[in-house]
Amino acid sequence: MTQAYLNYLLALLLFGTNGIVASFISLSSYEIVFLRTLIGSLLLVILFKRSDQKFDLNQNRLHLFYLVISGIAMGTSWMFLYEAYQQIGVSIASLAYYCGPVIVMMLSPLLFEERFTRPKVIGFVVVLCGILLINIQAISDGKTTWGLFCGGMSAIMYALMVIFNKKAVSITGMRNATLQLLLSFLTVALFVGLRQGFLIDVTPANWPFILILGLLNTGIGCYLYFSSIDHLPVQSVAILGYLEPLSAVFFSVLFLGEILEPIQMLGAILVIGGAIFAEGRFRCSRCID
């Protein structure tokens, strides 16, 4: 149990540094995501094969279909997220992205036959107030409308990823992680191939950060994440998961010198606090970024 907690916390901290590492890569957002998913999925395939597991894709075709949609949504959400990193900064983009679980919470009564609860409604309203404060200040600071749009779309795609992943109930653990990351890679590869082809000019100075993002943050991070959550209480997974956006904001201030205005700090507190308060009985155990 202790090792599972350590693995889970390390995975969250690795995910929290994604925007920091990406900021040192002088490529477009979709090229970064393409290389990240390529390297990460290759590593996960190797680790999956070494674990002597099998994909067994014929087990449940409907659940596989759900996972395909989830993988497409994850690849799309990452492209929007990394574009938002470049347009509006890591801290604001991370806070926008992590509104995705709150969207799932509000849709859960319709999709998963869960009841609306007072904490969910109050938490959702609090999160909306936080988003409003962050966006108002961001616009007044000259942040681009396109960047804010990408941040919002990353949250919506995140929500779709979670919803369809939850429906793929028979595909779990490393099998889920490996298939989903592969599907994300194929989604991004299709977009990159149609947009510009696969010729990407990567300078030698970019490769260390690309490898860190692909191997460590994505491959190892996903391995630690999915190998630990099955051994932890669901409540711990849900609540501790908010370490990821908090660490992303902290690291962006520490390493990138990003500054959140007081009104944005208040908005950040409302977003994270409202999301935690809204958890109630809702649990999401398979959400990564």
C-alpha cells in the first residue's frame, strides 16, 4: 500500500511538470504531442509485453469501442492543452484543463445514473465562479481568445475521455493505459500527417526534453499511475489527484516565472476547492493528462 501511494504521488508530480518540460521544446504544440505519444506508447507497449499480459481485443467489442473514443478524446485534449500552454501559460491552461472532472461530475446523473447532490451543485457553481475570475483577468492581461478557447476545449475533451473510459469497464490497468495511449498517438499522428506530413525538424537541443516528456513523464508516469490506482482506496485516488493541477501551478511559478494576479489566485482556489468539495460520492480513478 505504501509503495502504491508513493508511485501514485510520483506520477501526479510528473504529470504536473508536463507543461514545464514542454516549454523548453521549440516545436508546435501538436508536434510535441505527436512525439510525446509516440515515445510514451512505445515504452508502455514494451512494459506491457514484459508483464506477460495480452490485449485480448475480442473480449468485449463494445467496451473496446468506448476505449477507442476515449483514446481519440485524450489525444485531442492534449493537442488543445499544449496549444493552451503556449498561448496562455502553463498555470492558467492547467486550471482550465482540470475543469474536465467537474464537467463529468455534473453529467454523471445523466450518464451513470448517479444522483445530483448538493455538494456537486455547489461545487460546480464555485468552479464556474473561479473560471470566470481567471478568464476575466486573463483577457485583461492580453491573453488570446484562441488560447482560452483551447483551454476550454481541453477540459471538454478531458471529460469525454473520462466518460468513455469509465464505460470500458472490462478493460483496466496496464491494458487500458497501453491501448488508450496507442489510440491517442494514432489520433495525433493522423492530424499531423494530414496537416504537414511526418517530417519534423527537431534540433539537438530539443531532444533531451522530448525524451524526458515521452519516456519519463508519459511512459513511466502512466505506468506508475495505472499500476498504483488499483491498489489504493478510490477516495484517496480522487482527492490526491488534485495534487496534479496544484503542482502544475506551483512549478510554473517556480521555474517559468509565471505570475498569477490576486484575482487569479482567488479563481484558482475556487476551481480546486470547488472541485474537491464537489467530489461527494463521485469517483474518477482513470484520468490522466
